[in-house]
Amino acid sequence: MDVLDLARTQFAVTGSLHFLFVVLTLGLAPLVAIMHTRYALTGRPLHERRTRFWGQIYVINYALGIFTGLVMEFQFGLSWSGLSHYAGDVFGAPLAIETLGAFFLESTFLGLWIFGWHRLPKWLHVACIWLVTLTAYASALWIMAANSFLQNPVGAVERGGRLVLTDFGALLTNPALAMSLPHVIGAALWAGGFVMMGASAYHLFRRTADREFFTGSLRFGVIVASVGSLVTVGFGYAQFGMLGQYQPGKFSAEPLAGMGLGLMILIGQTLQLLLAFVLLPAVYWLPRWRWAQPLLMAMTPLPFLAAIFGWLAREVGRQPWLINKRLTVADAMSPGLTPGMVTASLIGFAGVLGLLAVVDYLLIARAVRRGPSSVALGAPGPADPAERAPALSL
């Protein structure tokens, strides 16, 4: 491969790996917030245990996902300085807002939620996890605003060989954003629901003692996945009309884009029909069907595969443009790159992100396998000073 193909491969690999973390983060955050709200309203220990268990899985994925995001940032400076030079004033604006105004707030509120158990007032603690969810979705908004500008560059004019932002509101009302953001959010809820289904099915199949715990979690996962599937498929098909206006040949530019689209539709449509006509109508009886539980476990990765295929179709179908009709991928590359340099960074970045993905999977799998009885998040400390270890006296 030449240096251009290597650079494209590097971004595709690292972007796909990073997107796996993002999808699960966006999918689990509102589910944990809903469970915590139920606990605050009812005071039932069962809801507290569910909040802590699924919250710990969310925190594991979030913590490791941060590092994958940092690798993505490095690539813009290393491989795509032409993009920063030509469109940094426009493309960089939503990314800067996402980092400063959403990501930092999200991390702050998540820290307050993690360490606020048994310390913060009940409803203030609940507010923290809802603010985590809102800022996570705000991050998704700004990231998709930047990406939608690449698909359909609006609100900017070229002056002196560079793009200048003239209408910030146009970035937020971009037709490419209006349909793609709900599509991504729906896919995230879909993935989060399937993770909850698969983990719950694992424990129900093993016939662990926490049957009530995982029965409710499995049903909740089916309902969330069903809602996510409707949103994803609905807004996915709704995008085709607009794509015909500003990217009419999107899925015929390369064989790869059409293949990604076809696999995404195949997986998504199959799962939606399964949810609508089998799983959702049988949601009450599903936890009792032991024969179905291995199937639910096996289906857990499918929404993630559909998300990756969809992302590839969205990005590859824009070729040869990085900014549609404005800047080609070749012109966006950093000057002076050699195949050896890009190959080395590709191996390094893919190795780091791949390792993080494996560690994330292993940690989540271990947390799921151990069950709610071994959750460290929110574990109460000694009830009073007398229960603590006595201090040494002289």
C-alpha cells in the first residue's frame, strides 16, 4: 500500500476500535441513570445493587475509552495536518467545545457520582449520574457536528486558501447532523441493551442465586434494545434522501462502502425483526427459557458489528473527499510522510488500542462473571468508627 492507503487504514482501524468504547458508553449511561432514579424513588436494595453493578461496568468502559480517544487526537497532528491548516478554524471549533465544555464536565460529574456514594444527598447523587448522561450526549452532539461538516460542509467560506466559519448555527442545523445524531444514539442504546441482555442471560443460564436481579435486567435490556432498534433503523433509512442531495454516489464510490452498508442493514434489520416479533412479545417469559439464553449471549456482539460497518460506510463512501467537495484526503495528509513512518504509527496505535479493547473486554467479562456480590463501586464502608480497625496506642 502507498502512504495514502496506509494513513486511511490507520484511521479506519483506530476509529473503529475507539467507536466500540463510545457506543457502549452512550448506551449504558442512561440505563444506569434510570436504575439509580428507581432506587432513589423506591429505596429498594435491589435497585441499588443493579445501579452499582451496571454502573461499575460503565465506569470500566469509560475509563479505558478515554485513552483510545487520546490516540485519535494524536492522529490529526501526525497524519492530517492539511485538514487542520485548511479547516481547523471550522472543524476544530466543535471538537474544542466537546473537549472543554462536555468531556471535562462529564468526567467531573462522573467522579462526583463514583465517590459520592453514602456521602452526597440522595437526589444530588442522582443528579450527578443524569448530568454524566447529558454531558456524554452533548459530547456526541459536538463530535457528530464536526463529522457532519465533513459530510456536508455548511456555515463556512474559503478565504485566502482556508475555510472560515461564518455561521456557527449552520453547524448545528446541518441536515447531515439532524439525522445522523439520533441514528448514533439509537445504535448506542441498542448496544447497551444487548450487553445487558447477554450478561443477564449468562447468569440465568448458570442459575445463580441472583435470579430476580438478572430477570429484571434482562427484561429491561430487551425493552431498551427494542427502542434503540426503532430509532436506529428509522433515522438510518431517513438519511438516504439527504444523501442523494449532497453525496449522490456515496455507496458506489468503492466496493467497501457498499459492503459496509449492506452488512449493517443485514444485521440491523435481522435484529430489529427478532426484537419486534420474538424477544419483545416474549419479554415476560424470556428469562425462564433456558434454551434461549445461550442465543442471547451469542448475539451480544452483533450491534457493535453493525455500528462499525455503518461507520465505515459513512466514511469510506465520501472518498476521495475528506471534506466533501472541498478537500481531498490526499491534500489533507501531512507533508513528508513515508510508508515506513505511517506503518510504524499504524502498528503502534493499533497495538495500543487493540490491547485496551482486549483489557476492556476482560475486565467487563470478569465483572459480569463475578456478579453483583463483588461490586466495589458504592460499597459501604464501616457503619461507625467502632467497626474500624483500632489505632495503635503508645
